[in-house]
Amino acid sequence: MYHTIEEFLGDWSYESSATQKLLDLLTDESLPTRVAEEERKLGFLAWHIVVSVHEMMSRVGLEFDAPHHNAKMPSSAKEIAEEYERASENLSTAMREQWSDADLSKEHDMYGEMWSSAKTLDVLVKHQIHHRGQLTVLMRQVGLAMVGMYGPSREEWKMYGGDVPE
């Protein structure tokens, strides 16, 4: 849980950068990929990450420019990545301009439960991490390169000249 705006922004800087690197690897051809017919498409999951930024944070009173939850998904991977970058940057700016540390303890109705703003920020980060995991599986299925987030990817191990762990 976060106690200060800067504490969150430090985490957000790293986590949103990791998400951005992943989204930047997507291709237009990869967007329709799904693990099974009844499962969500890779493009849908990527767009869901993008629109969740505004959807969740608008519920706690932040106002910033980003795609809304019902915004139509762009047809290109590049546009999805660009919209995420915009949402992420605008969220950070809005927090610095609109909130103080005291706002983190304010309670809001979030999906039928009362959450503090700090909890909402925590869920936003974890929600993003959860869906990044799903994206990496789908991205591997179509042979896309991968970036490390909490350690080197297979491609990075090779680039560093190390033995790739089994």
C-alpha cells in the first residue's frame, strides 16, 4: 500500500516502463492471437491495460486525458502502445497536480467495495502486472521477442553472452 504520492510514482515509473516495453513489441499481426477460441485476444488484453488506467483512476476523482473504458480499440499495435504511453504520463502528471498525500486515505466505491485511493493505486499496478503475464504467454505463442521485467528474458540472457537457464 502506498503512503505518499512519490512512493506510488516511483513504482509507477518502473511498472509503466515495463508495460510500455512489452506493448512496444506487439505487431498488428499478433493482435488477434488467443490461447483458445473462447479466450480473450492479445489485442483486447493490451487495450484493456490501456483503458483500465483511466477507468480505475477516474473513479477516485483524478481527471486526465486518456482513453475511457469504452473507447474503441485501435486497429494497430503502434496506436495501442502510444495510447498507453499517453495514459501513463497523464496519470502521473494528474497525481502531481491534483493530489496530496492526504488524498491517498480517501475512500471510494470501487466495484461495490470501499477502497482507499492508496488501495486503488495498488490494485492498478497489480492489475497491470497480471495482464502483462497473460500478454507474455500469447506473445511467446506467436514468436515475438521478449523483454525482461524482473530479470533478463531468454533473448537478453543470450545478448549478455550468458547460458540461458533451463
